Amino acid sequence: MDRIRSEGGIALVVAVFALVVLGGLISAGFFVGLQEQRLGRNALKLERAFTAADGGAARIVSQWNPTVYDSLPVGSSLQIAPGTLPGETGWYRGSIRRLGDRLFLVQVDGFSRDSAARQAVAVVVRLKPTAVGTRTAGVARRGWIAAN
């Protein structure tokens, strides 16, 4: 009987230890979940910044202004005004540098909406003149006249 009375307080110690361990596990779970949420949010911001940079580079190349860009001296650059893309993914700014006679480097920095993330894209553009023969133009013209 003396032995049972001397071990009577062990249940309280085991219960407190179990609560401490369980509380630590729950706290670790909340911490890991919060870190995962932050990682996901930052990855989304980085993806939006890359989308803005890539879309900005595509827009600059597709809206190429030969009168402005072709008159740049070799080695000089021109800053592009900041712009946004449809869908509010972010915004971009960039520059065009003339590398050679028909070679250009388009550098674009894309930013997320809140400017917390930044991605850079560079595109090398080579101008290739298209030769249109006079016979082809004449045939197209005759077809146009005949259609009207």
C-alpha cells in the first residue's frame, strides 16, 4: 500500500508532459502552414512579375517603331515608358539597346502589382527586311481590282 501512495503524483506529471508535447506539435503545424502560405503568395507574386516582364517584351517587339528604333546609333539605348498589361498582373519598364546594324537587345523588368517581386527578361531582336517582288504586288493588285 505504501508503494501505491508514493506513485500517486505521476499521472499529473505525465498529463502535463503530454500537453506540452501536444502544444509543441500544434505550434509547429501552425508555423509550417504559415510558412507554406507565405511561400505560395511569394511564388504567385514572382509569377505575376515574370508574366509582366514577358508580356512587356512581347508588346515592345510587336509594336516595333522603325522610325524611332532604327535611328538609334549603335551602342546607344532608349528607355521604354512603364506600362501595364491587361488583367492587372503587374507592370513593366524596359530599354532597347542597339547592338549592331540590324541587331537590338530589348531588356524588360517586370514587377508584381505591389512591386514586391521583380523579374527580368531580355530578348535579342534581329531585323530582317522582307523583299516583295513587283510581280507579286501586281498580282495582288489585279486580284484586288477584280474583286472590287
